[in-house]
Amino acid sequence: MAYTQHYFTADTHFGHSKMLDFRPFVSTDEMDQFIINAWNSVVRPHDVVWHLGDFSCHDVARTKQIFDRLPGRKRLILGNHDLHHGEIRKSLCDLAWDQTPTHYAEVKQGGERVILHHYAMRTWAASVHGSWHLYGHSHGRLPAYGRSRDCGVDCYDISYAPQTFQQLTAGMREAEVVS
């Protein structure tokens, strides 16, 4: 059996025209295809991808079409654009998520505790004990803080591909533990 890699990403905003205000694409179709290609360049079918919110702004059919083109066991941490009047968007409800979408999760990566949420937190569970926090929402506008960082697609120069925990935390090993 092949090794399962975990990847993290956020804020793909498939179909969201507002993203064209600061992403280098001329249309949402071009943006969607670029992000799909970036995802597919690293993720294998047996890998796990944690999407930390704001997956798609398309209708049900188009969202499903994009979802089905993305390999991996996809898990969703709900973001503000994934909700409509406090409920999960209809376009996301019937997708084959690997786990039920949620607002918060904790995972282990390399024996380290990682807290996942769409929003950046100033402190998080076990932050005083060296846990990590990955988030989205800010589109790279918030600097890393202690052992937390934005894992959204707008943070990886122009690759837009999901990243591993090791990639996201490289250079942050000595980051100050937040008390």
C-alpha cells in the first residue's frame, strides 16, 4: 500500500469572481482550471487533503464537477463562504467528503498536534505546549504568528497547490510558543 500524505489548503473559492481582483487570472474558469491543475500535480487518490474553508461559490452541478476532478480524500473545515444563513451550502452537502464537514479539527502530523480552523486564532488548544495552528480566510494578509500560519492558496507564491505540514512549517521550527 502506498504512503498516505496529508495536505492542507484553503480559500480555493472556485467560481468566485471577487478573487479576480487580486489573483492573476482573466476569468473564474481560468482560475478554477489553474487551481485544479495545481492540486492534481501533488495529490494522489489515497492522500488526505484538509481544505480549511471557502471551497466553492459555484452552483451544485459545477461544484460537484470540480470536486470530482480533485483526487484525494477531501475533508472540509467550514469557512464563511461555505455557509448560507448559518447552514452548509447546498452545493457542498452531497459531495463525497471523507469526513463530515466541521468548523474545527485537531490532527497529528509527525507526532505533533495541529489545530485546524478557517480563522486565525491568537491562541489555540495547547499553544503553550507547542501545538501548531493552520488557518485560511486571510488570503496571505496575516503574517505567521508563533506556530500558526495561513495555508490558503494565495500564500504559496503562485503555485496554488496544497502543501504538506512539513512544507508549511519549514523555517518555523524554532517559532516562539504562544502563551
